[in-house]
Amino acid sequence: MSTRKPYVRPMTGWWLKNPVYIRYILRESTAVFVGIYAVILLIGLIRLSSGEAAWNGWIDAMRSPGAILFHCVALGAAVYHAITWFAVAPKVMPPLYFKGEKVPVEKLVTAQYILAGVIYLVLLGLILWS
Amino acid sequence: MHKRSNEPIVWSLFGAGGVVVAYSMPVFILITGIAVPMGIVSADVLAYDRLAGFAAGWFGKLFLLVIISLPLWQSVHRIFLSLHDFGITGGEVFFRVVLYGAALWGTLLPLYLLIGM
Amino acid sequence: MANNEKTIEIEVLRYRPEEDDKPFLQSFKVPFTDDMSVLQGVQYIKDYLDGSVSFRWSCRMAICGSCGMMINGVPKLSCKTFLREYYPGKITLEALKHFPIEKDLVIDLSDFIGKLESIKPYIVPDAPRALEEGEYLQTPRQLDRIAQFSSCINCMLCYAACPQYGLKPEYLGPAAIALLHRYNEDNRDSAKAERMQLLNAHEGVWGCTLVGYCSEVCPKDVDPAAAINRNKVNSTIDYLLRFVAPRGGN
């Protein structure tokens, strides 16, 4: 007669049990701020399509302390999203070869930081000076 | 047994949204949410005439659609997967309809508004 | 034993299916020298302190993949981890996470074995090849595409690292997908379409949320996370291409 009785351990609270999991949950949580900001932009577009007074109302609403606080946190979330996104992108794209050699992951990550820096500057330039 | 998943649809939108968020959202949050409201830069950069003019052109329409809609897809996809991470295993169809439905609404509504602008 | 020997506390999560309803921690004081691995520490417990403690091991040199366990919550090969790294702190040992405990540090690995078989972890040639046709040729570049993923020793540390496998055991999981990728990318193989069906399923690559811990704990630098996520791209292409070329469809 078999005396087997395999014990399955519960998963409760797993995300707190390892720093790697905490960082993962933190990464996934950035989605909440990204989503809320996208909705704020969408509301802005609705206001923009309804005319100047409505648009200016949206701009005023962004001046409330609560809104500014939210956007400071959202900025942190968006930057954290970017850092983690660049870190895992080499795992998603096929390996890149240059002159017969596989391009190392570190260089791929650095390249993305440079590209992001250039895009940020171009966007800022277009928004602020054109 | 091995039923093909339809995940590639939402995963592609999630991936595109993730790229948009990583490469542009920090700048937009900084301008619309911090720099202009706090008066660090002039509110003229977000003046009505300027934005309305931008939304009138085809490039502007496409640009605004991309920066509003794709981050929404990225967001709802992560939130949907997180439900399972936190042990919420029931109501999958309900959450799919609510979350992905919100992203679809957040795509069609701006599309409609932008075409009319 | 030598005079310079120290003593370290090792806690073992015990589970004896015939007596216990659930696992419990049992503490042991183990004398050790700097050259002793955690596996040797457990062997000391079995030889001198409590002969009923059960665990798997074989090669003692990080190639058989038998002695994986949670060492202070981190999946590691116990033969490749040294007691001195933890001294003067204590060590807590537990069977690999996300698998059912058979007894003490021994897990029930039948689920993984079934998955390993299902991916056909061998080269399937498109036609039988006669001896006089000679060997299969492979360029260094072709070898490079698979070399990393062929280093897997089936130690299952990646499954113990993957919360998604713990949450949904039907998920094919890191090592099986890494090996699947290794054979799919092999220029001598022709069973890719068949294996793609496993990847395309909900239980295939789509069970992954890129926690990425599998690649961190891998003792052989296989990078299962890369194999899985590159195949999300492959599966997406396959999903769209079937409307153009029906061959890939189900």
C-alpha cells in the first residue's frame, strides 16, 4: 500500500517573501499610475475638443496640490517602468549579432538609455521651444 | 489539449504601450503634471490654440492617439495579470471585459474625437 | 576532526508523510570546515544526527541537478553552495518551492518530467539519414543560437523561482520552454511546428509574466526568461501568419 501523501505548500503572501518578487510587484504596480495618467490625458483631449474654456479648466485642475503630488509619484512610476523595461527588453528581442559576435546584454541596455535620452530631449525641445 | 491562446493580440498592444511609456511618458508627466502647473515653464506651451492646432493635423492626431491609447493597453494588461498574482482567480471573463473594454473605449473615443477636430 | 572547526545551525523543513499533517522545522548543530558544501552539511546530519532526514543528491559537482533546495529562501544547488557563506548566521533548508513535498527535502518532480517529455527534447530530423550521407553540419553561428539553452541540467531551480508556476502548475515553465527553444532553434531539427503548438497555448509562453527570477537562479546561465519571451514574439508572429500561410494554424 502506498503511503504517499505529497504536501502542497500554500502561495499566500508570496510576493513579500523575496526582494526579487517585491521589485516585480513594484514594476507591475507602475501600471496603475500609467493607466490613471492615460485617463487624465484622455480627459484633457475631451476638454480640448470641447473648446478653449474647457481646456483651460483642465489646465487649472492640474494645478491642485493633489494633482501635482500624483504627477510626482506618476513620474517616478514612469521612470521605474522605463528602467525595468530597458532591463528586460534584451530577453524579448532576438539576439543581435555585430561582425559575427553576439552583442552583449549590457550594451543593448546602454543603447536603450542613450536612445531614451535623445527622445526625451527631442520631445522637450519640441514642446518648449518650437 | 493545446488550444491556441489569443494572448498575442493584447500582448502586442501591451508591448507597444510599454515602449511608448518608457520612451515618452516621463516627459509628458513632467510637462503637463509638474512643470506647467507649478509655473516652472510658461503655460503658453500648453496653450489652447497651440494644442488645438496640433490636433488638427494628421501627425498630431496620430501622435495623441498613440500616447493616450497604447499606455492604456499596457496598463490594463498588467493589471489583469496582477489579479492572478494576488490570488484573484475567479471572474476572469468579467475582468477581461471591464479592463480590456476600458482600453478599447480609451482607443475608440479619442479616435472619434480626433477625427472631429 | 580539525581544531579549527566551527559549528553552524542548520534548520531543515521536515515532512514525514506517514506521521505529519504538515511540515515543521527541525534544528541541527553541524560542525563544519570552510571547504564543506551545504550538501555535505545535510549529509553530516543524516550520518551523525538523524538518519531519517531525506534528500536527493548524486554528483556533488553541479552537473547532475539532483540536490536543488531552498537555502534561506533562495533556490540553489546545495553542492555548489558553501556553509561558510552563511556562518555565523543560521541556514534554513526547505524542499524546492512550488513542487509538492514527497518527504523532507525531496519533491515530487513527476509534473516536470511529464512536461520535459512533452516538448520532445531531442532532434527530430525531417527524413532518416543514411550513414554514408555523413554528419550533420552546423556553423559556429548556428551552434551559438542553441549552445546556451542546451546547458540545462534539469535541476528545476527555475521552477522553484517562478511564482507563475506556483500559482498555476499547468504552466509549461522555464526549463521545459528553454529546452523546447533549444531544439526549435536547432538547424538539424524539423519538429518546430509541432512544438509551437505547446508554446502557443495559454499554458505555454503566455503563462509567463517575466518576473525574470528563473534566469537569476539558473546555475548554468541558461537564461530561460530569454527563451520564453523570445517565443512570445515567435508565437505572436505564428498567430498572425496563420491568416497568411495556414500551415501554422491549429
